[in-house]
Amino acid sequence: MSKLISLALVTMVSIFLFCPVFAQESYSKNNLTFSVGLFQQVRYKFYISNGTYEVQQDELWNASPFRRIIEGLEVRNTGPLILGYLRRVSKKIAVGVNVNGGHYKRIYYKDVYQSLAHMGIAIDGRYYYYAKKKWEFYGAVSMGVRYQNLYSDVPNELGYFHIKSFSPIYQVSPLCVTYGKKTKALAELGIGYKGYASLGIQIGL
């Protein structure tokens, strides 16, 4: 986890130092972004064996931001929370990096059933296609890698198990908007690790 944070910091500094070379003829602006993903999908896949018994699972968890209880099964979701740095290299293009993470739990009758914590790092890109006064509309793409920590006490042949793994992540958001001057509200619609929608703020430095 500390390696992911170090990589994020190195990437942020690199973007800050080298992007002005390509932006001398247009304005350049540094931004911090913070957002919360909504209706996220978290996929985990694993295979484990003790030589006698085997457990394999490939499942997609649909995680809404709301606490739900269905037939005694309580579902809790925190995140994904996304903290990013964004460098505007021209009027139409911005690049950046973000760190993201969250925690998803399934609880059955007050006992932890399954718990999935995840943290990732991703590179971001934006293309601005319309701007007027305080409004800016853009499309965004993002890709990176995620570290996942799965704990399960589901009754099975292997008993409790704890699995750590890495997986690729992506986000494609064709419809995004910010509103404001230096501090802006932002909303994005798309599909990927941030969820089908995300809401947050963008602060110009």
C-alpha cells in the first residue's frame, strides 16, 4: 500500500514538472479533485486449494452508496473515494493521477460475512468539448491498478480465508461537467471503478 502512495506522489510531481513544456502557448492550471463514486461495481476472482479441497469464485458485487438489508443480509459500502491531481495542459486537454479506495461489507445477522477493502492508483485524462462562463463539459478516461484485500468467513471446506490480490481498473465517462470558478462542483457519468456516477469538487491551485 505504501508503494502505491509513493508511486502516486512521483507521478504527480512528474506531471507538474514536465507538462509546462507542452503548454507554453496556452494556459496551464493545477487542480485538486475529490469525488465519491456511486453505484460501483467491484469484481473479485480467486482460486485457492489446500491439496484436498478447492474453492474458486468469480463474482461481481454491485455496491450502492446506501445501507441495505435484504432477508437478514446487510450490505455496507464506503467509497470509492477518489483524490486526484489534475494538470490542464491546454484549453481542451488535461492529464492527472488519482488514488482511490473503498471498503465493501456483507454482514449476516451482525457477523461479518465478507469484507473487501481496495486501494488503487490510476492515470486520468480529460478532453473538454464545451465551455461557457462557469460551465465546462468534458469526457474522461482513466486506467490503473487496484490492490484488493478480501476476508471471508463463509462456511466452506477451507473455513475462513484471507486473500490479497491486484487487478486492473478502468473508467470511461463520456458525460462530465464542472460548474464554478476556482472551486467547482463536478459530476461524471460513466462506467468503471468509480461507478456509474461520481460527485465531488475541483479546486484550482
